[in-house]
Amino acid sequence: MLEDARTKGNPRSLPAEINAIREEGAIQIGVPIDSIQIKNKFSFQTFRGNIVIKAYLTCEILSLKRINMDLTSDKIVCSHNFLRSIYQNIKLHKELYCLIRQSPQHMKMLRQKVANSILKLDATLGDGRIAASGKSCNRKKGSHIKRAIKIPNMIINKKTQVVLDALRNFLECNACRALVSWTAMINGFLKNGHVDRAALLFSQMRREYIEPNEFTYSILLAASPQIFPIQIHAQVIKTRYQEVPSVGTALLAAYTKLGNPSDAFFAFKAIKDKDIVAWSAMLASYAQAGDSEGAAKLFIEMARNGIRPNEFTLSSAVDSCASSTASADQGKQFHALSMKLRYDGTLCVSSALVTMYARRGNIENAQGVFERQKARDQVSWNAMLMGYAQHGYGQKALKLFKEMEESGIELDRISFIGVITACTHTGLVEEGKMYFKSMVENYHLSPTVEHYACVVDLLSRSGKLKEAMTLINEMPFPATATVWRTLLGACRLHRNIELGEFAAEKLISLEPSHSAAYVLLSNIYAAAGKWEERSNIRRLMDSRKVKKEAGYSWIQVKNKVHSFLASDMSHPLSYQIYAKLQEITIRLKEKGYQPNTDFVLHDMEEEHKETMLAQHSERLAIAFGLIATPHETPLQIVKNLRVCGDCHNVIKLISEIEGREIVVRDSSRFHHFNQGSCSCSDYW
């Protein structure tokens, strides 16, 4: 065929021959064919010349890319356009930029579609000169108004640093200032982070009596919380756009971002002809707020309205059941429904189920869902990793993290928070420090304040308080309240008064109305027997009207939540509860239990201290669970504060003498008590 091409080549056969050779990658054969093309004087037929260009570009011989270009203006446009498409396909943006700059006189001959592509290229390169050139050519040509609108909108939307030039161009082009261009300009500013300019432009648009439409409102509401939704809500109501699904959904999503589910529901109720997106957004709002009851009622209402849930609706419903106050069976019901609708295998639903079961204390079910996933993404891996970390299964978490690395899953900051937290809860100090170092040096991820807080917790909990303080001083940003609260809690654990006072001072300066700093410092003084200093802290709290957070524990029995305070007598079954506690205390002492009154931080007689310990809220909740549920039924307790050391020892013994598995979720982590031992191995 090559011989035929050299002797009998013709314009019709040549493209097929070149394509065949190009597919074989034999560009060295293609060069003689190109010579034949020139020799036979049909190289300037643009279509055939473009075939050769494509062959060269595919084989990356870029120095020959213009050998066949016709110099006549009508054909150079075709070849320029052809080169543009080739360059874009192989991502040679810089070469396309140079090509266009070499022929600015031909910009005016580019078709509208080509010009738009070039303006998109300009945005990719981050340079405004091509767009300006295209705009000026468009003006010189005196294009129709519709064409004039399209080009400036492309200039407006490009993600470059020439935002002020874009604004100037927009304001100068009176013909372009239709609603679509105002909306595009506002969107361009918001995407580039210029929220203030977008707001001013919106005000200018209203002053010129241009009425926003649903797209304008939706774009502005998507910028929440930078633009407060209440600033737009009134105008939305006046124009009745709150009834439009796209605007109403954007409005409720904006309130959701601000953590305001009641206003989100108000926006939701105003929507007419609610679509599945609106229902899903409202469910997501309840899920974020941890309102499982509201989510369940909304889901039932959705079913009554004949709306079939999709995987995103179900994932939001499952997310709402991850709350500690959610019904124990509610998440299982949504799981069963997802199986019935065959959505349980979708990533968003299965990942939500992993998170829900882990947060509800059922790590075995979470692991079962995770293992049944046919495909896993970063979210599902991280959900299981965080589950292991919060339940204190350090070795399982480290093994899972290693599997993530080996499977090629991209590790992000959440992955490292999970693995460092796992090390923190199991005392793997050196491993945790190694992962923190690897995140920075091997994965080039900049640590956030959450990562530093995790490492401070890792170090200080293990007694390395000085090392933790050194890390705080080396942080590239000021330590937050979370960091100081973590350090102060460790100072209480290790009874370091001097460092505790320093951490408390820092924490109080950041959160003067929060009780944590005062209470923790007060406990440090009490544990050291410094009752006068403790009294001073209590008086300071009173003078500043700071209220101590009460310690609550609650348990669900037959889908009803029962809450308890220390020494609580308000429950209808209080008599039976305290009788059960007395029985348990006798059996505990028979097993050799001796109350550790060091955990009673009050200046009183030992006998009274023992009584106070026996009436801690978690013990009342457990006693109620023992009398209200069948024998051998596992118990799940939630406590808003950290479990004290004496209660931890008592619950271990109760799990043995009662033959019950008891799961306690405190403010720090999950504890799984079974047969006299705890999953935390007494390190928490």
C-alpha cells in the first residue's frame, strides 16, 4: 500500500491510508506520505491536511503540526479550528493558547461555538487576554444582541483573577445586561469567592428594576452561610418564588447549613409540588440536627403523598437514626426498607448504614454491612475506620487502614483522624505519632486543628504532658478551645495542677461562659485536696453565672427513652431501681469490690461519698435496664459526660454477675463490658 501511495496517491485515498498508518503508530512512514501530499500539490486541501495534522499530534510530533496548513484565510480558520479540537482532546492548553495568539486577526472569523470554547480555554489557563480579544472582535463585528450576550457571559464565568476586568466589561456592555448576564456575573463572583461584590451586584440589579428569577435566587442561596438566607427570604416570599421547588429547596438547604431545621421546615412547607429532591433535602436537614423523630414523621408523610424514596432519601433517613436519642429499632426498619427497595447495595445507603450502626453501638452490624459491600469508596472505608476507632478496636482500625493503603484508596484528612483516634483510645502512642508524621511527609496533607487536637489527646492521655505542650506551641495557628480542653482533661487525669491552671486560663479566655474549664480545674483542686481553691472556682462560676452541665444517663426500653440524673428519684419505678442497686452493691462487695471515693470530688464523710458513688446516673440507668428487660438482654447506656473510674470498675463486675453485655457510650468513646472486662482495657 505504501508503494501505491507513493505512485498513485490521490486526495480521496490518502486520508484512509494515513489513518491506517497512524493506528499502527508508524509515523516514520507517515512522513513520506506527507511529502507525497505536498509533491502532488493537494496538501492545501484542508480536510486532507487536517488528517496529517491529526496523525502527527497523536504521535506527539508537535514540531510538524503546521506543515500542511494553507495560508489562505478561509482555510486557516478551518485548520485553526481543527487544531483547537485536537489540542483540547489531548489537553495541550498552552499550545492552543499560543496558536490563537499567533493569529489574532482571525479571531473575528471564528464561529460562535469555537469562540466559546476558546473563552473556556482562557479560564483554564487563568489569563484574560484571549477573552478580551474575543470580546473586542465581537464588538467590532457589531454582532446581534443575542450573540453579544453569550460572549460576555463566557467572560464573566471564567475562573480567573481578572474579576474586576470582567465587571468593567460587563458594565460597559449595555446590550449584554439582560437577566441571564446579571445572574452569570453574580455566579462568577461567587465562584471566585467575591461574595461582597456579588451582593452589591445583586443590589445594583434590583435598583435597575431587573427582577430576579429562580436561577438568580438559587445561586445566591447556595452561597450560604456567607450570604445569610434571611436576607433573601423576604424577597423570595414577595415574589412567590418560595413555592418553586428549586428556590424552596435552596432556601431550606441554606437554613440547614446554619443548623436551623425549624426555618428549613418552614421553607419546605411553602414549596408546591414537592419533588424527591425537596423531600431528600428536608430529611438531610433532620439528619444533620439529629432529629430522628422528625425524620421518621417526614418519611411517613412522604409515603402518604405517593413519593417513592430513592437511595439519597434513604441514606438521609438512615443518617438521622445515628443520633444517640434515636429509637434503637428505627435504623433497622430503614435498613429493612432499603433491602426491600434494593437500595441497600448502593454506596450512599450502605455507607450510611455503617455509620449508623457504629454510632448506635452495634459495631458488629456495622462490620457486617461493610463486608457485604461489593464496591467501596473513600466514604465507606472512613466510616468503618472511625467506627473501629470510637469503639476502641485499635488493632482492627490499624489493619483496616493498611488495607486502605494497599487497595489504592485515596487517604484524606478524615482517614488520618480515624487512625490517630484509634491509637489514642488504645494507648498506641508511637504508632499515632508515626501516622501523623506520615500524613505530612508521605501524603503531603496539611494537618488541621482537629489533627493537632487528636495528637495532643494521644500524648497527654498517656502522660506525656510536656510533649503535648511542645506540640501546641509548634502549631502553625493558635490553639482552639478543643485543644486546651483536651489538655486540661489530661491534667485532671494525671493531677498536674500547674499545667492545668495554665490550660484552664487559656480555655476560659476563649470560652468564658462554658462550664468545662471551671469544672475541670475545680476537680483538679478537689483531687489534690485544695478545697479553698475549689471553692474560689465555684464562686467565680456563680459570679459569672456559669452553670455546670448536669450529668445525664439514658437508656431505651421498648422504644421509650428513660433519663436519669445522679441520685434521681423522679422515675416512676424509683423504689424498684434503688432496691436493685442495693442488691447489686451487696453482691459486688461479696466479689471484693471496694468503692474508690477519690472520684467523689466533695469535702464530706467517706460514708456519704460511697452513697453518692452508688447513685451515679449510669448506675441508675443500668439498674432500670436490669429490671425492665429480659435476662441476658444486652443493655445500651448513653452518658453525656465521661464515665468515672469507680463506675467503670462497677460496670465490669455487673456484666459478670448479671451475665449481661453492657455497652456504654460516654462523651469520649464506646465501652463494651462483657464477662468482667471492657473493650478499652481500662485505658480511656
